[in-house]
Amino acid sequence: MRRIWREALSAVTPYDAGKPIEALEKELGLQAILRLSANENPLGPSPGVIEALRREASRSHLYPDGGSTALREAIGRRLGVPPDWIIAGNGGDEILGLIARAAFEPGDEILMPHPAFEPYDIEARLSGATPVRSPLKGYDTDLDDILARVTPRTKTVFLCTPHNPASTIVRRGPLDRFLAALGDDPPLVVLDEAYRDFCDDPETADGVQLATRYPRLISLRSFSKIAGLAGLRVGYAVAQPEVIGWLGRVRAPFNVNRFAQVAGVAAIEDAAHLDRTRALILTERPRLLAEVARRGAPAPPSQSNFILPRVGGQADALRAALLKVGILVRDGAAVGFPGHLRISIGTRETNDRLLEAWDGAAGKF
Ligand SMILES: Cc1ncc(COP(=O)(O)O)c(C=O)c1O
């Protein structure tokens, strides 16, 4: 028998992003579901983005700029780095795939916290490399444990700050010591900062700054969360030009579509919308954390646009009860935290609706 499919694929469980919202609405017979399970932007995209998409529609027949030049220039201006320090991708997800395709080989060890954002593990397995898990210490990334697991075969260390799903950050001081301890021939360190824009802890690390000092550090960022472009798929990596050059070798010629590129630029140009989104999360987060704690479900100190309350044995029943009234939250067990729910922070009104539904449901188990 001719073997067609790569052996490595049999070790992979496809990423489960949940049912499309439209299908779920139909299934449950609901007009509109309030999705608080995917950490999307509750304010939606900037009006400037919508206008840019309208303007771009008539150019749909033209290939986009393969190098995403205007987008990389706009990102570079905002971050204070030259465009050749940036590669754009079809979401941060694609960037993870590019890193794997460019660097991971069978026999490599890919070190990551556990639990963590599932694609780290999937990309490692797809490449035939071996994922090596470092258990979280409670809700925190355990840098000492990760360091102890580094071997000569470690090709990449994934760190996620704020961590999805734990919502906590890796602090600057410990991260600096960790990076220094890796020595002068370190593995790649991917600092996944998809949620960084929601941090207000002054000790938050800054991957872009770190990339200027560490030639093998990659900061991964996304327009999905702060800019509300999850549906368009825009993400990017910042690293030294040599690293960006290697990643560029494995990307498809037109990996970021025309709409994603103009939307990304328009999102950056509307700084007020980015600020509004951040301000909303920073206002609502402490309130929501306090409210869930008051309901007997304490959550770790989130620095992200979601919280992870520990609900205990009632997690499934509460999730089902919320869904019944049209509120979808993420099953903690599905992301490595049984007894928890992962809940995206919404607007003041939707958060109130969540809490009201929570109270209504709580009496019924
Ligand atoms: C930790 C983390 N990294 C990366 C991503 C990828 O983001 P995107 O592909 O939407 O840019 C996500 C998306 O949810 C995430 O949670």
C-alpha cells in the first residue's frame, strides 16, 4: 500500500474552534447569541475599518501586495521598529505555522506551558517534533520549570503573556533572567502577546523591546483582539530582520488578503478606537472579577480581555444554563481548566446580562 498521509498527522487532533455562531443560533432557536467564548472585541471594528473595506471592495479582482508593505509600515510606525522587523500573517495563527515550518524538525523538542493555546502543541506535532509540557504553577507560567526542561534538542520555547487560558502575565524581571539564563546559543523564544494590549500591570514584559536585545526572540501579536479584526485574520511577528527573513521564506506569496491589509492600516489609524477598547476592558475587568468572586467563583488576576472564574462542580450546569438564555462561554475543561469557565469581557450592558443570567441560573442547580 502506498502511504499517502504523513505519519505525524496521526498524532494531531484538529483544533476545535466551536460551532459557527450562526449554526448555534439556528440549533438553539435563538435570535442572537452573545458569544463570550472567543475573546472577541465587544465594540467591533473601527468605523474607519468598515469604510476602508467598502473602498477596497471594487479591487477584489487584484492580487494584494504580497509583502503587506503599507501594513508593516503602519505597524512599524506604531511600535517604533523598521518594517523589515515585521512579518504579517493571516492571523497570529499563520505566524505560528510559519515558525513551525521554518524551524521545527523531527527530533526537536518544543517547550510550552501546559495548558496553553492549543496550536503550539498542534504545530509541534504536525512538524514531527516533540511537544514538551511545563505544567503551570497554579495559574502562572513557571519559568524555573521551563528552564529546567531546556535541552540541546529544544528548538523553541513558547511563552504566552497574557496566558490563554490562564489570563496571567509573565513579568519583565523574571523573563529577563530567564532569557539571560538561556545563554548565547538559545532556542527560539516565541512570546505570544496576542492579548498584550489589555495589560495594565507595569511589570508586563514587552516582546518588541526584548527582540532588540535577543536575536532569537519573536514577539507574536494580533489585530483580532484589540482591533476587533478576528474575522479578517491579521496578525504579525516582530523580530530581528534575520529571523523575519527565515519566516518570509516559508510564507505563501499572498498570505494576507487585500481586505485584511487595508483594515489593519485603518485600525492603526484609529487610535481612539483602540484606546476605547482598552479602556472598556480595563474598566469592566475589575468589576467582573469582583462580581464573580462575590458569587463564589474567584478568578486569577486577569491581564487579558477574558477571565477564568473557578466555578467548581457546577461549571457544566452553569455553562448550559447560560447557553439556554443565549450566552455562550468557554468550557474550562476543554482548555485544560476543569471546574472553570473562560469568559470574554463584554460591554457594561452585556456583562450585566451575564451576571443577571448567572444569578438566575445559580438558584436552579
Ligand atoms: C494566545 C493566542 N495566541 C494567538 C492567537 C491567534 O490569534 P489570531 O490568529 O486571531 O491573530 C490567539 C487567538 O485566540 C490566542 O488566544
